[in-house]
Amino acid sequence: MMHAMQCDGPGRPLLPVTRAVPAPAVGEVLLEIAACGVCRTDLHILDGEIPAHYPVIPGHEIVGRVAALGDGVTHLAVGDRVGVPWLGHSCGVCPYCRSGRENLCDRPEFTGCTRDGGYATHVTADAAFCFAIPATYSDVEAAPLLCAGLIGWRALRLAGEGKAIGLYGFGAAAHILAQVALWQGRSVYAFTSTGDVAAQHFARSLGCAWAGSSEELPPVVLDAALIFAPVGGLVPLALKALRKGGRVVCAGIHMSDIPAFPYADLWEERSILSVANLTREDGISFFDCVVDAGIKTTTTVFPLSGANEALQRLRAGRIEGAAVLVPA
């Protein structure tokens, strides 16, 4: 039997459920889950802020081992360790897929949102969207890389080649991306909630040049600002910290409304971009990077049955790095 924590609808806590272990369809694999990261997007699904197919098993930072192969799967074998990210399937035929932008697919499936995810002991996944996990990472260490790392990596690539990078919201994604940016030779400036001394200390311990409140201006003008906190009010603040031609990259799938701001703050070719999902090429390049850079993840482990507690602590900002669920 399969055990899982299921969301029956917006505003409801997760409930434990028991089901028959699913069989993989054509092109799919069945995974026995070893670890699944807890992401802020899971909170948006629980709160009904992004559309989901309820009831749904959340979780899209999955590390597991192949337990069975569906028809047509030839590049994986039983026993292989793989990771499953947020983008669980793309149609392959829409204009976006055919132009190399499958992250914008017209008919996508999202793990833990429109198809069941990793808050469980087992999951089926599209074999074409499973990534090999570097052997240097344990199951728990690897889990946050599947979204916090991958989406952050895409955001960093969109930020351009600037040297002074601001990270707004220093959680799971920022603690990984700070290490990547520093390895690339950039300077990182960390912005947290006012008074969050613990997060600021954590940022400095990873090598950030400065850490302070998002209400403050950094000691240098930024080339780019990456916003991970789902707070629209950070966009005007980040714009004020940017040089001419700088970029603000909004990396979350959901954000509160962006308040009005003077056009003068956007002028001089500053820009605001959003990040949508990921491509498989993002995954391949990211995992090459984390191995070369020796990126380390900081995690807090919870049992699968403790998913509600993990989400509550994430909501309250009481997780350093990333939370990870492990089936008993």
C-alpha cells in the first residue's frame, strides 16, 4: 500500500491517506520515494492561490528510486535514483515546446499540483522529466535542489552577467543560489524581513557580502535583484537598489500585487522579469553546476506524517535552509 499526505481543497490541512500503489502508464516510472522537499509553492496550493486538481498529494522536490517501468521506458532501470521537479510533463507539440521553451507549454502538468506529488511513499512520474541525481548528494541533501535550486538557477540565468546580486527572501532557494553566485565570482547581498537576525546571520555565514532588511538599501548599487519572497511590495524596493539597465527577477509562481511606483524608478532601462517553471535543459546545466561548485544544502528533516508541521514552520519563517519530508 501507498501512504500519503493529501490536500482535499484550499484552506484545509493535509490528511493522511492510504491507497493502492499506482501502476506506471506508458512512458512513466513508479518511484519509491526516499525524500521530498517542502516548498513555498506547496503553501500556495494549500491556500488556493494557484490552481490545483484537488484532491492532490503535494510535493515537487522528489528523490526516489525506480521501482517499476511503464511501457516504452528504456533509458532508466529499476533501482536507478532520480529526481522529479515541478514541471512534470509538457505536450511537446505547442509552439513553446517546439521552440525550446517547454517551461511555457500550453498543456503542462505540474508535480504535486495537477498530478500527484511526493508527500507520499510512492509516485508515478513521466520518465522523460526525471533527472539523474549526482552521487555526491544524499537523498535529503538533493531534495531542495529539485525546485529551490532549479527555479533559482533559472532566475539567476535571467539576471544576466552582473556582479552585484541582491537576493530578497533568504530561504531555501536563496541559500543555494548565494553559493552558486559566489562560486561564479559575484558578490551577494541578502535581504530579509525586518528584524530577522537569524536569516541575516545565516546569509553572512554562507559568504554574503552584506545582509539586512528589505527596507534598507545595500552598500552598493545592484546589477540585478532576485525576489524569492511572494511579496509584491518588494519590487519597488528592489528597483530603487538597481543600477541603470539592471533587472528585477521575480522568481516565485505566486506574488501579492505589486503596488504603484514612480515611472522614474523604472526608467533608464531597468526591467522587471518573471520566472515560469523550468526546462529540462535548466536541470541538466544546474546539476552540472552544483557538482562543480560543491554546493551544500541546509535541511531540517520531518517524517512524512509531520508535513503539516513542516508547512506551518515554513509559513512562519522558522526553517533555516529547506524542510525535507522522509517516509518512515
